[in-house]
Amino acid sequence: MKKILRGKVQKYAFDFRDKPCLRVKQGEKFQVETDDALSGLVADDSDTPTVHSMTGEHLAKLTRAWPPLFNPVVGPIYVEGCEAGDVLAVHIDWIDPWRYGFSGIIPGMGPLSDQIQFPDCVEPYVHVIEHFPGPSGHTRDGTGKYSENLSWDLQPFIGTLATASEREVFTSVLGQGAFGGNIDCRDIRAGHTIYLNAYCKGGLLYIGDVHGGQGDTEFTGIADETRATVQLSCTVIKNRRLPCVRIDKPDSVVAVGINMPMEQAVLDATRNLMEWLRDDYGVPPKDLYVRMSCDPAFRIRTYQMVRAITLRHVVGAEYPKARLFNALAKPSRVNRLPRVGAKAKPGKTPKSAPTSRRRAPAARGSGRPK
């Protein structure tokens, strides 16, 4: 299996001029070792690791450039058969976080960076989170130890997944769009397929910024930042263009919106979902539009809402696969319920009418989402 080792390739932009570091066939599995968002803030994986500070020379070196050299990515990866105007489908097999991750406070970053109400939330701070293997023997299903008093299940995902654009060069820390980018979407995780527009021959895929876990919005701008090993594969959907990133989960679909303010990102995500369900599942826009307000199964996921330079907000409109059908269509005979007050013929019980011994069949799509 082809594998890119950590440190062999380190990029800070999605640049169509970069020479591919790896070529893969469609469906071919490959592995990538990624660095953390601050390029090795935790320097080693010993029992007593060296941890750089948020104000030391390590971070100063990264911030001498503008935009800062945060968010290193590996790439580009060339996918055979992918052309400009196609969609690259990226399937993630598994993600193994490194032994350590970190969170904390970067001075000048985050919503409380200029507050006096909470002075201890302004000072630079590094908090190391240790990752322990789970039942599989790997960290992909392991736990994160925040302190002696608190641990939680790891939920690793890829924070930055992108294709290169055909003209502009976006930095890996600020680049966001229909090509993906630094969107810190925690649904870009194992078992899910991510759809990205391809703008160049080969797709030119970049991967990095893995998180061991993240709360909604990534409020401070730093989640559980970690190095990782990722296994994935790619296929191509020919001649297709998407309004933004889309995610296929085992039991639901998620349409992503990236914009500011937050309500515009939500609008973009819902429009993305409406187009998707209309084009691929035959759901009338009016049907879904109404369901968005009355069906509790429809959810808006808030992924990233970070106050940092020009980063925009990232949300997802999610709906279960069990309900991806035209709910306003004329019901089939077996699902048709009797009219209120309708009389049955003497000696016969309507097949769809409930009796004391038999429950009426549920209407299609009325069950809980998986």
C-alpha cells in the first residue's frame, strides 16, 4: 500500500502548481501521515514530551510569514481519471490520532481574546490531551485523557481536506470553499464519503489538520489538535458540479454551507441540501422546504465558528436517508389510510383500518431516523 510518511511533504497552500507527491488509481487505498495544526507543538511521543509554548520561538517562526504557517497539509495527491469539472469522492476508512493532542489559547485568537471579564482566558496556554487505544488496539476508537478527572471517547476527523482550484491559490489555514479547505467539519470522519469539486486534472487532493475531537463551533479556534495516520481512497463522479461540500454518512446526508454571517451559512447549506435531494432523490423542493421546519429529524450542525482573520462559519444541513423520498406523492394502496368517517362494507374490515387485534400500518417515513 502506498503511504506518505510524516514530514516528507509539508505544504501550507492548495496550489495547482505543486507537483503531485502521490498518484493513485480510483478505489486504491492509500495512507497519509499528517502533522498537527501548529507543526509539532508537542515535539515527541515520549512519556514526558517536549511541549512548545504559545509564545516561544516555535510559534514565532510560524507567525513570521503572513498568513501564518499554520495548518500544514500533505499533497497534492493525483487521482487517475479525475478531470476538471468532475467531483472527487473521498472515502475515509479510518483515522488513528497520534499519542498526544493539544488544545489551549493562542494570544489574540478566539472570541475572548480582548476580554477583561475572564482574564485567565486571554493568557497563552497549552493543554496536552493524551490519546489511548480502544478495543481495536488503535486510537481510532480510543479515549482522550483531558485530566485525571475527565476523559472522553475520541471522535477523530480530518479538519482540512481540499482540492486545488484552477487559478487562485488558497492558504491551508484560511482557504475555504466548494473545494473544501480548513472547515473543521467533524463529519469528515471514518466511514463517511466526502464530495469535493475537482478543478484540475487529477483532482489534486490535500489532507491535514486532524483533530482527536471537537465541540460545536471550535469556539476558541483550537480543538484537540493532533498528528495522525489516515487511510482513504477516492473515486470520481464525471461531469458534475456542486454548490459546496457534501457528505454521505451511513444513515444520513449532510450538505455543507460556508459563509458569514452564520445565518447565511445556514441558508447556503439548506439550498445545497435542497438541490441534492431534488436532483438525486426526486424530493420536491417545496416538500423539503416545509419539512425543514416541522420534521424533528432535520438538523443544522454547527461545525466551525472561529474568530480568526478571514475564516468563515461552517454549518451542515443533515437529513436521514430513510426520509429521502417525495412525501407529497399519492400514497400507495397499502399505505393509504381510510378517510375519517368512511364506512366499511358490511361483513368486511378495510385492510388499512386498525382493529383491536391489528395495528394500522405506519405511513412511509414515519419511523425514527436511524
